[in-house]
Amino acid sequence: MAKTEHLVLDGVLTAEQAAETVAGILAGQRTDGAIPWFRGHHLDPWDHTEAAMALDVAGEHEAAARAYEWLARHQNEDGSWYAAYHDGNADEPTDLGRESNFVAYIAVGVWHHYLSTGDDAFLDRMWPVVYAAVEFVLELQQSGGQIGWKREPDGTAVNDALLTGSSSIHQALRCALAIAEEREEPQPDWELAAGALAHAICHHPERFLDKDRYSMDWYYPVLGGAVTGAAATTRIEERWNDFVVPGLGVRCVLPNPWVTGGESCELALALWAMGESDRALEILQSIQHLRAEGGMYWTGYVFEGNQAMWPEELTTWTAGSLLLAVAVLGGDEATTAVFGGERLPRGLAPDCCGVG
């Protein structure tokens, strides 16, 4: 049964609203554990994991565990997952590419579930899955530290790197290292890989494809834990007015007049990690116009011209990202540990990134 008293946040959620949102995510989950964007749409491994993490913050640990078991059952022999599956049906992959950040994110979810439940048996079962996933990802690491984007269906490596994806992988590597430490199975190669990746994120933007029109490339180096402290503050301030639309949320991509719930909630997580809880709360309050009847959230809103919710979809991962952001502001121990860096290995990034 959902536990939502700790998900109450002024101007964002009441306990009843939180319970309604959790029920909406559960309604989208298949009996085999898969969590597609919504029933009839596709599942991707990253957003599936994000929704599972949201179930854990609401106390729906069995449902979350089923989501991770789905990943364990359907992992490819090389440690990866496909980029998309129709309605979460593992027999119907719709994108046979294998994206590095999608594959890595299971480490974040598994560590979060373990911290939420203390389930040692779960961690034992999932360790080989996480290990194989990390090894797949690190085969795509380039000499400059950045991580190649994906492997094509025929196995060809795409060595071009995405800053957002690599930043997400940085968080995942630290969670994987925390799992390894908990199991007393040190992985020094992973530590070196995480340090090299952090260095690339902090110091070598030229090693990544130019996607600076996208808000995720702006805040993800902070959200992923590579850039902290004064460097994080400077980074966020520099482009705040470009991406934040007061009272509406965060633009997905410039110059489009489109704010999205997922990006807004992720920025709130990054702001919280920087110690700016007040601004994080304001961002979450600003997107309540995206809440739909039934407790789920529209993906985004076009705020100029023919103003409309667009696309017309209520996604499990948008609702999940909101619950995670509310959880950190509410002090949920497991979620703050994952997004705040507590209990994650330190010293993997250059000092000037703010990580000591």
C-alpha cells in the first residue's frame, strides 16, 4: 500500500494527490513488471527505472522489485537492453539500438531500491545484472573519458558522446561503485572510468556533440554529480533565463515555446543537490498546470500561439520524476542519498568540479 504522507509538499502535492499519482503509475505497470510510458506506448529502460524508483519512494517496494526483475529477465547477452519495447513486451522491441545511458541507469535504480528496503537478497540477485550493464557501457568509453552514445542494431559502436547521457552515466557509475563497495567487491577500473568521465564533463565540452539548445545539457552535469559547488552555481545561473519560464516550468529546447514536466522536475532535483531547495520548490509549484485529472501529468505545454498540452500523453516517467523531486525535498533517505551523493564514492572528479 502506498505511503504518501511524506510526499506532501506545499503547493505541489497533498497526501491524497500523491496517492492518486502513485496509483496512476501502478495502473500503467504490466503484471510482468514492465512500466511503459503509458499502456500501448513503448518502454525504454531509463524511464522504466525512473518510474520504479518513484514506486519505492511511495513504499510500493514489491511493484518496484518486479520492475527490476523484468530488466534482469530480459537483459541481452552483452549486458544491454534495447532502446524501446512496444508496451513493455520484451518480444516486441521497436528500437534495436542499445543506448549507453539507458543501460547504465539500472545501477541508480538498484542502489535506490536497496537503500529503500535493505534487501540484501535483492542486491545479490541484481549484482550480476548491474555488473554486465556497466561493462557494456564502459566498452563505449572513449580515450577522452566521454562515453559513446550507443551501439547500432548490427553492433557498430556510435562513438559520438552526449553530454546529458554521459552525465547520467556518471551518476550510474557512482551508484554501481557503491553497490560494489557494499558487496566488498571493489572495481578499480570503474573508479578510473568515472574519474575520466567527470574530467571530460567538467573540462572538455568539445568532446560531446553540441546540444546546448537542450535544457538537459545545461543542468545534467549538475544532476549527475560531476559538477558541484561554485561551478554548479555558475553553470545554472548562466542560462537560467534562457530555459526557465516563470510560472510555467522549464523549456525542453530553445527556442521552442514548450515547457516539459520531466525537465522541470530534474532541474528541481539538481537545484536541491546544490542546496537551493526554495528554488526547487518554486519550479515544482510552477508545473502544477500539467497535472491531469486522475493524478498523472502531461508531458508538456506549448505556451505561445495555439496554446495546448502537447503531446497528449500522460507518462509514467513524468509522474515518477515529480515524486522523486518531492521525495528529496521531503528528506526521503534513500532518494536524498542517490541524488545528493551521500554514501556514493567521493574523489572521482577533479577538485574544480566541486567534488572532493
